[in-house]
Amino acid sequence: EPRDQGGRDDLLYNVICKKCLPERGTCTRCDDNVDISPRHLGLTERHVTVRNLQAHTQYSFEIQAVNGVSNKSPYAPQFASVNITTNQA
């Protein structure tokens, strides 16, 4: 949870999946094959299940805490990252 909720009680979470290519040093949004359940935007719970990751691949999941006025900020959303490298299929 954020340290300060700014007096608001409409806290939601977003999970942004990125697939990383270390040889290029870049990460791009995951394709639709990666399944984040129950969904990846507007979560009220702090847990998800992730399925269909590719073997031998690095992923970065950005976890955003947002509320009803977050989209009015001129700044990019702040997030915590969870990095995962898969092994075998």
C-alpha cells in the first residue's frame, strides 16, 4: 500500500506486465498470451495469478497503486517492480 493515501479511500491496483530482452536492454509490454487473473487493471485485492509465461524469459511486473485522481497528475504513475525469470516450460 502507499505510505500516504492522500485522504482518499478509493485505492485500486494495476499490474503492468513487461517482457524484457537483456541483450537489447529493453522491456516491452507483454502480449495478450500472458494471463493475469482476475484482471490487470482496477484491482481491489493485492494478489493476482499469472499464467502462460514463456520459458527462459525475463519479465518485469510494475505494481501501481492508483485512485480516482491519479490520472489528473502530470507525472507518470509510481510503481514497485517485481522481476521474474522463467526457467523451463
